[in-house]
Amino acid sequence: MELLLIRHALPLRVETRDGSAADPALSPVGREQARRLAAWLAGEHVDALYTSPLRRARETAAPLERSFGLRARVEPGVREYDAERDHYIPLEELKAQDPAAWRAFVSGGMYEGIDRDAFERGVVGSLETIAAAHRGERVAVVCHGGVINVWAAHVLGLGPTPFFEPLYTSVSRFLAASSGERSVASLNEASHLRAQALRDAAAPPQGADGDALADGGAV
């Protein structure tokens, strides 16, 4: 079977005041990224669609539901490691505003206070369950950068994660044989964003929040 792991589109920055979990919606740029993703994948046959329960993933999955004619199934096991934190700051925004904090975060701080082993077991277990339930099919899972890193590292036999940065709405494809073999078909497909970025280069259109619709957000 073929497993398509799709990172969510660009969300808003959220910092809660009461300590509750931050669960941001997509930004205007993110909604446009999700629309382009769905248009790009519309020609592919997909047998099943899953999504993380987090809002940024569910909103990214919504245009895919319409394109594929499927209802997304919510899979708690592919939510991001930081789902319970009281803030969400897009990494490229953190990098631009506070490079030192960004370096500390990506060099290991991202897992501070997180049971990393439990997170990795949960991700791998959930995706293996999905693979086993859809033998011979193509399945899309809208999830998160940390989730995609964990699964890719598992397939490649790497560690520790993360080892690459999935672009917003990028597609990474994996093959899962019924005999147990797992392999990588591609990582970080995002031509639906790059092609538009080339057309927009002379005069990038502005989203409602003033951000240009560039190449997917991740820097």
C-alpha cells in the first residue's frame, strides 16, 4: 500500500492566556495552501483519508475531502507532540524574531517536557495500524512535521529525530508491503506551491494577514 503523509498548512500564531492547549486555525495563507494542495492532488485516486484531531490538520483536510469525495477519519495517534502546550508559534516566525530561541528549539528543546519515546511509539503504532487496514490501497494522512519525521526516521532506520523540515502542505510518500518492508518513495513534494511562487515572483499577492503566498512557509 502507499501512504501519503501530508503536513498541515500554515496556521495562525496562538498563545493562550489561561494555560489551555493552543489549537490554532489556518491563517489566510494556510487556507490558500490547502486549496492548492487539494487541486494538485485531485487527479490521484485515494482510497481513504485520515487526519490528526488538531484544528490545523482538520482544516487542511477539508478541501481534500471535497476533492477525493471522502470523509476524513480522525486519528488521535498522529497528533503533534506539542498538542497540549499553551502556545503555537510557526517555526519560521520564531526563526525570524528570535534566532537563538529557534536554534535552541530545533536542537532539542522541541521535546522539552515531552515523553519522546511514547510519542514515537504512538505515531509508529497508529501508522502501522492504518497500513494494515488498507492493504493494496493508497491512503492520505494529514498530520504534522514531527509525525512525518518520526515515521520517516522509523522507515529509514535513523535516529534521533527530527532530521528534515517538511514544508507546509508537502506530501511525503511511503510504501508499506504486506510482508513487512517499508520504504520511502518521496519526501517533501510541494510543486503545487513552488510553481505558483514562480508566477508570483514579480508581484507576490498578499493574504488577508499581509503575508505573501510564497513557497509553503517553512524556511
